[in-house]
Amino acid sequence: MTRNSMIFRDLLYIALVVMLVLPGNVMGMNDWMKGLIITIAITVRVWQHIAYYKLTGKIY
């Protein structure tokens, strides 16, 4: 995966998290469901950054 595609993916994650934390009933989700999705998204991103660093020794 190229650096540019990883940056684009990060921006998509940011958009997802922002959409989920907006007040109101976005897509008919409960608050606990929003919290679960945000937690999973952030955890996956941190894990992917750690895996990339272990693989390449670089931080992007």
C-alpha cells in the first residue's frame, strides 16, 4: 500500500468519526453503537500504524 493511499484512508476514517460524533440520530444509530464504531475505527488505525512501523521502520 502506498503512502498516499494510506493518507487517503486516514482521511476517510476521520470523516467517519466526525460523522458519528455529530449530534442527532445519524443513520438511526444508538449512542452505544456510535461509540463502538468509533472505538473500533481508532483501534484499527493505531494497529495499522504499528504494523506499518514494524514492517518498514518508518513513520508516515
